[in-house]
Amino acid sequence: MAAPSNDRWTLNYKELGTGPVPTEPYLSRDYFERERERVFKHTWLNVGRVEEVPKAGDYLVREIAICNASILIVRGKDRVVRGFHNVCRHRGTKLVWNEQGCQAKFSCKYHGWTYSQEGRLIGVPEEDMFFDLNRNDYGLLPVATDVWEGFVFINLDPKPEETLKEYLGELDHLLGGYPFGDLPVCFRFDADLKCNWKVIVDSQQEGYHAKMLHRRSLSGFLTNRENPSKHALDIQVYKRHRMISYFGNLERTPSPTESLAHRFGASVTKREFSMDSMPPGVNPTRSNKWAFDEYVIFPNFHVLVFFGMCITHNVWPIDVDRAVWEARVYLPRAENAAQCFSQEYGRCMLRDAWLEDGSTLEASQVGLASGMIDHFILQDQELLLRHSYKVLEDYVNA
């Protein structure tokens, strides 16, 4: 943790400056193509969690539109989670068409070429009619795949320059050991939006908007009466990634229904927590007024850690002015009706808050596309946006 210089975090990072940030990267077709080639095809991308493929043969398929790639993630009989290009080696047909399932083997519906859970080619109809076909040469094409704290990552670079652990850098130490594995229940919201992917990423890496935009769904959530302009406890930026730790309003009075939900489970707005056994990156200031921490893993993955729950955001570019936002919430398994009620209440609260977020995003893209502004003005607690822009610039201009 680094104390802000003169009460301004941005001044700790002279290389980021304090000036305006250009809007051109949110509109430019050329910039988008460079993001495709220099960022998404060469960085580690989160595609799910190990709980989605718990048993041998369990699989999930992720369509990475910006890379024109379909990826098959499967747990083999040896319990290893692997990634493959979801492409039959015979004539290039998509191999697995369902989004998720469990299969002992994978057969192409076009000509019947069949592959094992480990990607080996194990069956070829009319094999005797081929010329010098060696099955060992035609297994599924592997994708670099690794797991960190239960999160499954892939890298589409055939020879990644860094391991996943090296890529995560400081985050492995800061978040390693957080009990992600104790949060098996997941609910999700997806949105296909007509805006640049960075408009969505930016909306979820600052709290400046909360007092205004979320005044209905999360009224008073980040309000700091002692210092009304300050909603962050700590802000840190690293080589590629970044984090912000948020102030929690202890004076906020929840509604009667919300209070009942707090009695039986974790919640975004619940202020009771214990720091026992928590890694150093969770509530790094060890403040009793802590709400949650948000870690943004470049380029498109957010991890929000609370006491007793976590949230993730994946933002997938489709086109220069279209992206898919996937929001997931992870919770402990409910053991009774009261805990089910608590989780359902929390789900609806987050649904409303994210609908409020979503209400601005497409309109922001329309405003940018009008050409009426050519730069953003960022305040100190929007430092993560400034850092995000700098890291992306370094990649696309490399």
C-alpha cells in the first residue's frame, strides 16, 4: 500500500500524467484491429472456473469472437483441465456445438472423426482410404491453458512469452489464498451491448458514478460523510493490472428486507466482516470501513472480492462498437430457505445496479460517435481508467 501523494493517488504515478485521455481508441477501426492482433491474441484471458468442469469429460466452449476462435475447455480422465481449438483436424468443422456438457469422447458431426478427452485422435471412419494418415499427427490443436485460484485462463499465442503466474505478477501474492473455492454457487447476467468494450470496462473500474447512478439501487453505499469527495481507501496500479479498495459506509441504514437478507448471508452492502486468514490484497489498508476490493486483470477481467462472496466481470469485444458483458456472482452453497432468500435478494439488488450501469453504456457510445468530444477529463479516483489507457497504448503501439 502506498499513501496518496498530497492526498492524490495519481501523483504517485508520474508516467500516467494528469491530462486528458483521448477518445479515439473507442472509435477507431484501426485501433480495434491492433487490439485484436497485439492484445487479445497474446494475453492470458479468463474463460471460466474449474467448478464448471468438475468431472472427467466435463467441458465448456468459449467463443472468442475478437480472435475468430472457438475454444474447447475439457477435464481429462487424468483430472487435468486442457484447452483446445474447437476445430476438427479433418476439414476444419466446429467440433463441439453445445456450450457446456459432459462427453466420454468428441465426434465431429460432419465425417465422424473422434477425439479423446485429452485431445488425441482416436477414431477415423474409412481410415484405410487415407494416404499415410498418422493419428498422432492429427490430435486437437492445444491452446495454452492454466489455472489460478480456480480461474481457468487461456493464451492464444502458440508460444506465450510468460506463464500465467508471471503474467499475473503481484496479484498472485495479493489474492492467493482467498477462499474462491468455497463459493461454488454462481449466477450470471449477460448483455450484448452496442458500445466499445472499453466503455464497459471503464464503467466497472471506478466508483465515482455510484452516488449518482446507483442512488436508487445502492443508496448511500459508498457515501463518506467525513470526506464527501473520497470513496477509495487505496488505489494501486501495477505493470498491467490495477486495483481499487472501496470505502464502506458504516452509517448506512439498510431497509428491513435488506437487513433480513444480511442475517442469512453475504451481501454487497453488508458491512460485517473478519480479516482472519485473508491474503494481503484483501482490504489492504485493514480499514474497519472497508466495502470491497476490485482487481482489474488486463485486458478484460475484473475480480471483486468481498467478505463471503466475489463478483467477476468479463468483457468480450465483438466489433469496434459492440461487446458482450458477462457478470457473475459467486456465493457459498445455501443450506436452507433463509440462505436461499438472502442470495435471491442479493441477486435482484445486483441486477438492478447493473441495469443502471447498462443504461448509460450505449448512450455513451452514441455520444462518442458524434465526434463532439475528443478527450475525457478524469478525476483522481478514476486513476484506473488512466492506467488502463496507458497499458493498452503500450500494447497496441509495440
